[in-house]
Amino acid sequence: MSKLKIAIQKSGRLSEKSLELLKECGIKFPNGGGKLIAESKNFPIEVLFLRDDDVTKYVEQQVADIGIIGENVYLEANLEVNVLEYLGFGGCRLSLAVSKEVDYQGIEYFEGKKIATSYPFVLEKYLKEKGVKASIEFISGSVEIAPSIGLANGVCDIVSSGSTLMSNGLKEVEKVLDSQAILISNKALDKEKQLLLEKLLFRIKSVLNAKERKYILLNAPNDKLEQIISILPGMKSPTILPLADQGWSSLHSVIQEDQFWEIIDELKALGAEGILVAPIEKMIY
Ligand SMILES: Nc1ncnc2c1ncn2[C@@H]1O[C@H](COP(=O)(O)OP(=O)(O)OP(=O)(O)O)[C@@H](O)[C@H]1O
Ligand SMILES: O=P(O)(O)OC[C@H]1O[C@H](OP(=O)(O)OP(=O)(O)O)[C@H](O)[C@@H]1O
Ligand SMILES: [Mg+2]
């Protein structure tokens, strides 16, 4: 029987979340033991643990069928693979930064300068779009150190909290791109693997849908139900059950997590009481 091979980062920023996603999809693996390949006990899938730089290449060459990788690394690799899903973790940005002493006025600053980066392809494309000619110094890690050791005038690297830049006396001046973890696949999977992938994707989508949403329960006076329903978009329409108290109902629905705080005051003003908001584990449309 056919088996899907998924490449994920062995150890680093994306490792734990990638494995967690597979677990949330109900896919079980035997406990680690430092192995570089693990086979699931309950889904036809094998995990290859790789350096993140190698994931895109191996998916393109069909050493792995699918992979989880930062969009930044995928764009830099510039290889022919399909992007299937944005996974909602590993959020960061690729930015240009210069010494905090620099009186930075705009992208023209970089004209004729040297920029250190692990992302030469993405950076070159960005500078070309901006009409700036700079020389790019490839460096595979610890990029933020480059200006202080006289290697470059600026850097182009991953930023999240900004604390690495700050502790190296740098400031972020331009955002080149936003990134998050993505699921990629080889472009020529056979039919059997395609079917397995569809099964996995269905599970991943159910997990991601659930993460963005909350289950909400509340009690409301019957004469306000219509107004409350109008500000509570559910999956279809909310479930309404009569309470033992005459004139009151219990209402159940699903809302976007980020909408909750916006509508809570409106719900209260309409007389909603006993509002409960609970996480959803899986959500299937
Ligand atoms: N500070 C951060 N916050 C959130 N996501 C990040 C951060 N830094 C990097 N990432 C994302 O996680 C990916 C992996 O980052 P990590 O630092 O673990 O890579 P690495 O050191 O190149 O790992 P490897 O040893 O596998 O080559 C990055 O390509 C990026 O998409
Ligand atoms: O803005 P911040 O929150 O400080 O994050 C940015 C830093 O995080 C990543 O490195 P990481 O810490 O993963 O170490 P690495 O360079 O060894 O991969 C990235 O390469 C930056 O250096
Ligand atoms: Mg790497």
C-alpha cells in the first residue's frame, strides 16, 4: 500500500508545531529516540526530519511527497512545488535592518551598499523591484552580527519580536515580506498518494478551521433573540433551545475568535446572560 512521505524541520522554530499539527489530525507516531524517519501507527504516512533548507528541494525531487516549511524558505528556494495551505504558525517577516545610528530616510540608503543575508534570491528580486542596486553578501546564519564586524552596511533577515535586532544594535527599516509555515507538495503525485493527501488535507483544514473559531453559548430573553442572531453569524443558523425560565432561551453558535470581543458589548446590551465561550477541537463543514 502507498504511503505519504512528509518532510518537516528536525529541530528549530517549526519542529514542535509541525508535529503537533499532525497529532491534532489524529496521526500517531512512536516516541522519538532521535530517529530521522518515523512511521505513523495509524495513518499511511512517514515523517522525514530534515534541515529546513532541504525541505523544498526534497519535495520537488519527490524524496518527500509533501513538506512543512516557512514561506520565506520556500520563496528563497524558488522551486516548482505546489503550495497547499497556510498553516497559521511560524509567523515572522523578512526585513531590512541597519545600525540604529543610521539616519535612514528611505530605500535609496541601500544604493551601492552591502547587505548581508541568507535570502539572496528574495532580496535581489525585492531590490530590483525598488530600483536599488546593492551588493548582496550571502551568510548562512547569525546574520545580525554582520554590520558590527564590518561585513555589511545592513542585513536582510527574519524578524519576529525584534529582540535579536535590538540586541545587535540594529533597527528594522523595510519589510520585504510576511511569512508563516506552509504545506507544500510535489507537483506529480500519483493517484494513490493524491487520495491520501486529500484525506490529510481534509483533517488539516478541520483543525485550522477550529482554531480560528469558538463555540459560544448564551441565555437571552426571547424578544431579543432576533437581534442577537443578527450579530452572531453561525455555521448555518444558531441552535435555540427553550429554558425552563419562561420567556428565555439558550442560544448556541460558532463565531470567529477575533469577532468575539467586538460583539460582546452588543450582546450584553441586548440582555444576553451566562455567556460561555469554548474552544473547538475540530470543525467540519
Ligand atoms: N523568531 C521567529 N519567530 C517565528 N518564526 C520564525 C522565527 N524565526 C524563524 N521563523 C520561521 O521558522 C523557520 C525556521 O527557523 P529556524 O530558526 O528554526 O531555522 P534554521 O535555524 O534555519 O533551522 P535548520 O537548522 O533546520 O536549518 C524560518 O524559516 C521562519 O519561517
Ligand atoms: O525578532 P526575534 O524574535 O528576535 O527573532 C528573530 C530571530 O529568530 C531567528 O533565529 P533563531 O532564534 O531561530 O536562531 P537561529 O538563527 O539559530 O535559527 C531569526 O533567524 C532571527 O535571528
Ligand atoms: Mg536552516
